[in-house]
Amino acid sequence: MTDWLNKRVVVLGLARQGTALARYLVGQGARVTVSDLRPRAALQEPLSALAGLTIEYVLGEHPNTLLDGCDLLCLSGGVDVNAPLPAEARRRGIALSNDAEIFLARCPSSHTIGITGSAGKTTTTTLVGAMLRAQFGEGAVWVGGNIGNPLIGELERIRPDDRVVLELSSFQLEVMTAGTAIAAVLNVTPNHLDRHGTLEAYAAAKRRLLENQRGAEALAVLGHDDPGSRAFAEAARGRIAWFSGEVEVEQGASLRGDALVWQGHTVARTGELKLRGVHNVLNVLAAMTISGAAGAEPPAMRAIATTFAGVAHRLQLVREHRGVRWVNDSIATAPERAMAGIRAFDEPVILLAGGRDKKLPWERWAALVHERVKHVVVFGEAGGLIAEALRAAGVSSERFTQVGGLQAAVACAAGLAQTGEVVLLSPGGTGFDEFRDFEERGVEFARWVAEIP
């Protein structure tokens, strides 16, 4: 749909994506209805952002009457495609879409990049944007999508030669048909099974990023070391470039000894990276491959690879107090991602684990904890489940403590930590049992840490 005048569009979910999309559609002449399951009192911030616009609101429920006369139903990322209203829309033949799909359909740039994966996509997206800005300049690169910055409101400012970098989640991809010129799938490991149900359904949503590409010039970027990503080669519509920490690749970037190499050019050495952990070496290699395909040259890659220290809530040092380092890895909302956080440290670790479970396996995580972690403080809604996983892995009761919430976990860790140790918040679960999202959880963690006397 490209002509929105007088079309009736229903937007489900008034988070960042839904707010940006509603504003855009009103500006295009659409008749917009926004519905959110939360009551008006919980939506003051987004409602204020849309004040003065002609929008109908249906709050506290998603009644089927929303679909009467509806031309298009748009889902924010937090809305399940299998929820009752989207299911009813499909039954009635009403198309589903979202802000990323509509953005890509109207985006004037021919240099679009989509990045997805089970872990590392935010860091990689940020690195790619920074490398491209180092090459082309600040105003010629746009970074957004699931990273927290919907770009749909910027369409009129984007030029044909600009580079557009989008982080895309499985939630967005499962309803999308629009593609990007470069499509990167970093890895595919179990995640969001509470939403997708099976690993197969989750992987199918990720695969759509490749399946939606068009034309012989389409480029897929895949992680050679990850079986899930490597298997997507058969879905590629055009060329393939790889990144790997284990084997040398002809097209893409790989690790040769301690050298990060792109197309035969040594960009940096592992000892020069400020990012910690083997997983972040792979993130830098992925960013080199993606940005190189989009026109970045080795000096621009190096300028970022050797100076980038990470983004908020991703192995972020929030305080060093009495010889103890407190690290915020709140983005680790799956056991696999928390395992990468644990492996980033050689120092003794006191781990804070918990939140809300996503119906993911904890066995490998518990085995790594048994091997690498000094003490675990388990908290939140998933606390009992995680404690059982630890017991099953042979972790003695003296090596873990179960508390109610994250604030209590911080207080407990403060009493346990000694000089030279790391207290790591790498939860393995979402923050939805206590917080709005992982970002709010990370902010509150930092605040409580700052208050430790």
C-alpha cells in the first residue's frame, strides 16, 4: 500500500514503533486507530507525543470491532502475530504489516541493510553504523529499527545514496515481505520460544530476511561458525559473504591468528579491541563484512573497531567500588546470551541471574556456571526454575542464593563480592516480571549499584 489517503489503518501497541508509525500515517492522510491493552493511565508518555493528531484510541482491550472497515492492521513488536485480533484479521483477509515493512517499502535509499540474529545484533548494528559514518560522514548514514529508533519519521530526509542500517527482530520479520539490499543473519540459537513456540518457527521468521531479498545483486551475510546461520545459505537469493573466527573466508572477514582480516586486509588485532569476549570478536568481524559490502574501507573499519567500547546494557561497566567491578549485561535475555557474558571474564564472577523465562533450555548455562562462576544470586519470576537447573547440574546450595527481586540481588551480591571480583548482571531472562524492558532493568541496576555505601 503506497496511497494512504483515507485508508483506515489500525495500529496495535503504543510503544516506540507504534507511536512513530501512527504519526507517520496521520501525516499521509490515513484514518488511524491506535489500540493498546494498557489503560490510559499507563500510556501518558506516548499519548503526549501524539497530542494534537487526529487519532482514535481504543485502550485497555483489542475488540474485534477494530477490524470493521479496516484496510491494514499494523503490529508493534510486542504484539504476537497469533494473538486473537491478528488471527481474526487474517481470517477476514486483512493484511498485516509493521513500521519496518512500511519504511522499507517507501525508503528512497538503494543501500539498505537488515541485521538480525539471536545475539549480538544491537552491538553489530551499532558497529556497522559507526563504520559507515567513519567512511561516508554522519549525515549519510541512518541507524534504526529494533535498536530503539524507528526511522519511518525520517523518510523525507533520507537520500538515494545514504546508507540505512536496520536491526530487525524475529517479531518484526514474521509479518514482513519487504527486503533489504544486504541481509545479515548473525546466528540462530534458541530464543523467544515463549512467543514462537518452536525453534523451527523462530528460525523461519529469521529466514524471511533472506527470502524477502530481490534481484541478483542481493547480498546475504552469514556467520560461518554458527550452524543455524550457516544453514541459511540455501535461502540466499544472491551472493553470500561470510564472517568467521574459525576458518578463513574468501568473501568477508575472518580471524587469522590474532588478526581481524577483511578481503586480505588486516584491520585490527584482537588485543586492540576494547570490546571483551570472543563473541564480540565475531561481532566486529560481522560488522567488517557488512560495512565492507556497503562501501566502507579498512581505515574506517579500523577507526571504529579499535575505539568502540560497547553500548549501554551490554557488558557495560557501571561502577568499580572497593576493588569490585559491577557490570551491566541486562541485554542478555536468553541463557545463550548470558553464557557469552560469563565467558567474557577471567576474574571470579558473582552472577545475577533471573527475570522471566522465555521457555528456553538452561542445562548448558548451568553447566557453564558450575565450571566458571563463583556464586550465583538467583532472582525474579524464573528464580525457582533456574535454581532447579543449577541443582541438576551439580551446583551445591552453598554456591547460589535465591532472592525475590533484582534490588535484593544487588544487596546480596554486595555482601558477597571481594576485591578483584566481578559482579555480573547477565540475567538469561527478560525483565518483564519487574520492569518495562531490559533497558529499564539495566538503569535500575546501575542506580542501586551506585547507592552501595
